[in-house]
Amino acid sequence: MISVIICTYNRDKYIYNVLKSIAQGSLSTDYYEIVLVDNNCTDNTRSEVERFCADFPAVNLHYHVETNQGLSHARNRGIKESKGDLLVYVDDDATVNPEYLATYADWFEKHPETDAAGGPIIPHYETGSEPRWMTYFIKRLLTGYLFFGNKPGPFPGENYPGGGNAAYRSCVFRKVGLYNVELGRNGENLGGGEEKDIFDKMKREGMRFSYLPDAILYHSIPAYKLEPDYFNRLTKGIGQSERARTLRIGKASYRKRKLSELKKWCATILLWCFYLITFRPQCGNMLIRFRRNVTLGLLGKL
């Protein structure tokens, strides 16, 4: 049994379509349930979910309201309410390809050594086009973009599945614990780090992650996510979350993270020079702004 966990906060514009894309997938409804966690929505989310249930009565959907505000609270509630041996997190502002759940079901059945997996995350720009200042690094940050080719296998390097398209054996959370509720988004606060925290714990336990190119998620990117205010709030939130996450581990971890930030600055400056000499200064300037905001948040200067 697969439990598809969707945590949502005021996304009535998207919630029907993500549910529909799951229901219209190739995997029979006998093999999965949907656990939808409403994290205090104030819009028409409930009525949109009811519309979906009327249109797709064969889907086993459970609706829960999590009153503790925050994505980590909602994700933990999803774990507690799930009945499946495999837990699949799907973003509430996305859609998935028809083979999505079947890909995860088949892989985990044939590969008992895999503890978690994730697939590509492809941005869908509601503006119709990608901004000229977008770079690979900014794209991963703003849109969750993730693509490592068309062959399944281990995640390369230090990479791990994106939080909005990730599958875990349920036993993982019994071994490493739940999401840290001090991290992650909370209402309009754009914090993060809760996914990295989980995967760091999994790595320390020697757990394995697999990349599955056929489990594709298409992430909707509205115009406001491309505006400077959102970008600044998001990048500052990353730095603040990294400060909280590493200090929770210990001062040595925090010092190591600050040293890593210095190295990232060196790489950022080199990239800025590259974009300058290739007549794309707007790309380099966005990277500098990104690094500056993360650093300020990391140092607690905000």
C-alpha cells in the first residue's frame, strides 16, 4: 500500500489538479490512499477536495486538519495518519505524470535496499517563459528544479530527493524520527531545512536514495515567485534555517557550515565573473544577491 501525502496551505487554485493527476495515473486505486493534510487553510481548499471526491469516488482519500501551523507539523501529521508501507510526498501546487505512482511501487518492490527515492521536478512557469536572469542554481532554489538524466540509480554526490517529490519506506521515520518542527515553512514564513535534516540523519544511518527519472512532478511557478520580494524572503529564510539546523546539532556543525559558506562565496564570485564576461550580468547579480541573503540569515544578521 502506498500513502500519498499532500500537505496544503491555501492552494485551492491547484489542489484539484494535483489530485486529479494522481487519480488518472496508471496505478490502480486499490494500491494507494491519499492523505491530505489541511494546515489551517482559509480558502476554498475543502470544497475543491470535495469536488474531487465527487468526481473520483474510487479514490480512497482521507482529509485531516492540522491546527499546528507549519509544513513540518503537517508532514508529521501525514506520517501518523498513513497506513502504507511506502509514503510519497507530493507538492500541493503540482501535477504528476501517469506513471508516477507505478514507478515508485515497482522500484521499491524490486529494490529492497532503497530507503528513499525521488524523481525529476520540472518547473511550469505560469508567466509562459523562464526569466532571463535564471541560472541552474537559482532555478533549483526558486522552482525546486531537479533532473539528473534519464537513467535510474543513486543520487549523484551530495544530492537528495526534492521534498515535493519524495518517497520513503515508512520504517525510515521510525529509525530517524519525524520532521523537525523548528524548521520548514510556516504560513507565509519561507523557512526550510527540514528535508535536509531528515536526509542528513538518513545518511548517518547508511540509508540509500535512488533517483527515478520516470516519477516526474511538474511544479507550477506563479508570477509572484519570480518577484524580488519573494526571492529575498526565500533566500534569507534558507540562511536562517541553516543556522537553526546546524546549531541544533552543535557548535561544531555550525562552524563547519560557516566555513562551507565561505567556500560557496568563492564559487559564487567565480561564477559572477563568468557571467560578466559572457554578457549575462543579470545572472551573476542574482547569484550574489542569493549568497548575500543566505549569509546574513546564517549569521543571524536579519
